[in-house]
Amino acid sequence: MSDKIHITFCYSPKAQQVLEFPFEFALGTTIRDALHFIQVQLQLLPEQVAHYGVWGRKTKLTENLRPSDRLECYRPLLVDPKVARRKRFKRQGAKRSGLFANRRPGSVPGY
């Protein structure tokens, strides 16, 4: 059995752009150690990182990496998703367009 694990580091500096880098670490490497090594190697990690995760799941920096993990770096949200949805809904109209454009006659409003 090998004492090395292969992982992929993913980072999105801006919307619609994802950078992926393959790395090899020793078995038992923590996420904190891996991120420190990656920051030294790539010199592109942002100052403001909201969270880190593995395969879309937030993790603690003290967790150990496993073979074939995908280590991800998450940017902070610029807009609250609930607020953005309300604005989209308001823009598309609540009565004559959007979700309620093809309402059945006699149906309850909103369904």
C-alpha cells in the first residue's frame, strides 16, 4: 500500500471560472497542512476565504485528507440568496408573468 495520496485542489477566483490543481501528499496530512503547502506552491489563495470543504461539504482544518479527495476553497457570498430570490420574483411580476402566468381559471392565487 502506498503512503502517498492524490487529491485535487479547486478554487474559483471569480464566477464561471474554476481552477483545478492535482497534488500529492503523505498519508495523514491535515487540511491545514495541505492548504499551507498549496498556498506556498501556487501563491494564489485569496485573503478572504469563507470556508474550506471536501467534495462540497464544509470541513474542519484538523481533518485528515483521504485518497481522491477534492479540496475546495469557497468565496464569501456577495448577496444573500433569499434577498436575490425576492428581487428576481419582484422583477418578473407576481400576477401576469413568471411563475403565475399560466394559472388555471378558478385556482387559488399562488398555486
